[in-house]
Amino acid sequence: MQMKPSHFFSCKDTTKHTKRTIGFFAVCLFWGFLWGMALGNNLADTVALQTKKEIADGRALPIDQTDWHNPQSSFMWVAMARDYKMPWDSFGRQGWMTDDAYVLPVDPGVSEFTPDTQVFYIVFAISALDAPSQYRAAWYYMPDGKNRGSKPAGTDALTLEMNEKSGYLEIYQPSDGWQKGKYLIRLFFESPGQELYDPNVVGTMEFTITDHPRTPLASSTQKPAESSDHP
């Protein structure tokens, strides 16, 4: 039985059908691409805003204050300490000063202090700098233990030259004394003389003022990470 030609697609009809199918998928892919781009941009904007807010609030880039011996952020190592010391070999041979003086923390890892504490230190080591730069600490009281105040209780800055790879910042008692509770320290890496600027924050640390401070686990016997430039 011979079927009528109308029951078959002609080559011309098949070509038209294929073109319509390809066109449909092309449109779907195009709108899918645009939707994906929009979603990605929105996600990126959300992450950027959240990161910016965290930096502004001081919750970004927390420093591990217990395992302080290893590189963190822009530091070879960084520690909160009751004091600092300058080893004898930092002076080189007797009568000579080395170009690579360095300091080490005393009682590192401490984070609780009594209200009568006059000063403690953030001691750190860094890699060689390309240009003179400044490290700064700004510390803030957190009335609720979570959110910092708008103004720092104090600041301290240290300018390092290109051949200097170690230093310390002083966290000193405010003129009206310490308030009991938690404080946030924001660490900045900046150009010498620059004002506090949120994007320059390279780390945050916390400490507590209390009548009964806990003694940290002994860790001063462990040697901190060193660059090949240190003695």
C-alpha cells in the first residue's frame, strides 16, 4: 500500500525542525548563562559585603593565640606575651651590633590579665620587607563580650625598616584603667603614619581582664618558626 507523501517529513521540513530545536536550546542556554552570571554576581557581592562587615566589626582574621609558633597572616609567628626578651646572639659578637636583631616572647599564649596590669606585649617576627612599613595594634573594650566599642581604648605603632624582621607592640593600660571583661585587639599592616583603615587589618586577638587569670599551658619551650634570615 502506498502511503501519501503528507505522512512523511520532507528534507526541507526536517531542516526547519532541526533549526527550531537548535534555536530553542540556544535561547535556553543563553538565559541560563545570564541567570548564572546574575546569581554568581549576587553571591560574590554578598560574600564581599559580609567580609567587609566582618573586617569593620573586627571578627575577621582571628589569630590562633595558642598555636602561635607557626606562620599566620603576614607574620612568621605572633604571640601575646607578658614580656619580651632579646637573646644574646641578637647582638652579634661582643662590641658589634648585628643587622638582624630579634626578640622573643616571655610567657607566650597568655590572654588573661589582672586589672592592675600596666602593659603586656604582642611579639612577632616577619619576613624581610620591601619598604619601610608600620605595624599597629588598636584595642577595644567589648561591653557584651562580643561587639567592640566604636573607639579604641589605646593604640601603639611600630615602624620597621627593610632589614628589620622582628618587633613588639605594647598593649598598655588606659588612663582610666582597665574595665573587667573582654577586649579585642586589631592588628594593622600599613604605611608609616597612616590612620586606622579597616582594609589594613591583618589579624585580630582577644584578651580578658579578670581578678583570677588562668595560666596558659607552658609553650615557651617550643621554638617558633623562623625565616632563613634569622640567626
